[in-house]
Amino acid sequence: MTQERWNSFSRQEQIGHIGSELLRANNFCDKEEISKNCIERALKLASLTLGDNKWKGKSRYLMLLYMELAKMYIGENKNYLQLFRSL
């Protein structure tokens, strides 16, 4: 996904795509490699979201989301649904 393409989505759509990856990770929580790939995609989407000017002034919220996703990626947190519900 390019930054330009990502920027064409609304804020709600962007969060929805990140949330979809969290739900996929939860659905495949018994298959570590697949769930890790989902979190990796969510991290990439969160990074693209940080680069979108629509989120100017909300970067603190996005950085917290990114940090939680990073914790999930390295295995410190596996509570995908809790993070999804906080979106």
C-alpha cells in the first residue's frame, strides 16, 4: 500500500483496516506465524496512518496504538480483542 493510496481513505476506513488485521490476528491466535503477519500488516498501516495529514494533532493516540501493536509483534501482549475494542 502506498502512502498516497492510504491517504485517500477516510480516518474511519483507516482505523477499520487496522482493526480488521487485529481481528484476523485474533482468529489465528493458535497459528503464531499467521497472527504475527497480521500484526505486521497492522503496524505497516499504523505507520502509514502516522504519515497522513488528516491525523495531525492526533499523533499521540496513533503512537500509543503503534506501541501496543509493536508489543504484540514481539509477543509481550496477545490481547488482540482488547486493543481492537479500544479503536
